[in-house]
Amino acid sequence: MNKKVLIVILILIGLVAITAYINRDSLKDKAAMIDNAEITIKEDGEEISKVDFQLIQGLGEEAFKANLKSSGKDAVEHQYKGVPLKAILNWGEVNLEEKKQVIIKSVDGYTVALTVEEVLEEDNIYVAYEKDGEPLGTKAEGGNGPYQIIIRKDPFSQRWAKFVVEVELR
Ligand SMILES: Nc1nc2c(c(=O)[nH]1)N[C@H]1C(S)=C(S)[C@@H](COP(=O)(O)O)O[C@H]1N2
Ligand SMILES: [Mo]
């Protein structure tokens, strides 16, 4: 009888260990997904869809370097992970060619206007969620995310919108 109880306990411990092992790689993803952060896509003021972390990441994650210039400091090169903004807009099936501007809105009210032309450039404008191997973190956590617009060709990073919640096409 005692032996049976022991075996059941050992099996349960084994299951917990296996689950922990399987989950070890997704821990970092979870940190970014924690509040299941979404970006709303709008067209001329009308919401057309919402994209969450899983969807964004699945659109073609890229690792790239960019120079971050924080206010009052020199530019520093960082390693980011994210997807091109145009990949998200293409997924939303918006007609980019008919639009002029892509307006980025953040949770703190910060607004940045991009031109469709620059959004369509290769290797320039990304929606990032990881910096130097760590999730960007929310505003409440003292981070710059969960999502941040990275414009690799913007040397002063003023237009690198932090805490992005909405992308509107006009
Ligand atoms: N949402 C949001 N994004 C923002 C800002 C802001 O106030 N809010 N400031 C901008 C400015 S002026 C700079 S220089 C860069 C870098 O900001 P940091 O100095 O906090 O790193 O973020 C830009 N993106
Ligand atoms: Mo700034």
C-alpha cells in the first residue's frame, strides 16, 4: 500500500518536471504576452481588426540592430526582435496604396505620423517587442512596450513610439 502511494507521488513529481521542461523556452514569450497586449488597426477612424502577440510574432520575427538615442544621452546600438510594420498591415488586408499616412498612437497619448512610403521601405520600420534578449515590458513595469515602433533610419529615435496601442491608416 505504501509502495503504491510512493509510486503515484513519483509519477506526479515526474509530470511536473516534464511540464516545466517543456515550458522552459516559452517563459520569455509569456512575459511579453502577460497582459495579452493587442494593437488595434484602424482605417479612417474605423476599427478593422486587433492583433495580439501570437499573431504579430507569427508574421515573421526578425532580429535586427538599431541605434537608440535616449534624451540627454549618446546613441547606443541595441539588438531588437520584432516584425516589419508593413507585415502587420498586409495581414490586416488594408489597401496601403490608397493611403497616405500611418498614424501610431500610444497609451500615453504620444502620436507619431509615418508616411505610407516609409512604412513600405525594406528593413526600416518595425514593431518590436524584445530588446537585448528581454521583453520590452509595459509602461507600468518601467519598460518601453509591450510594443515599440523602431525606425532604423531615424537617428534620434524621437519617432520611436513606445507603448503602442493603435495603428491608423488615413
Ligand atoms: N509613447 C511615447 N513614445 C516616445 C516618447 C514618449 O514620450 N512617449 N518620447 C520619444 C522621445 S522624445 C525619445 S528621445 C525616444 C526615447 O525615449 P527615452 O529617452 O525614454 O528612451 O522615445 C520617443 N518615443
Ligand atoms: Mo527625445
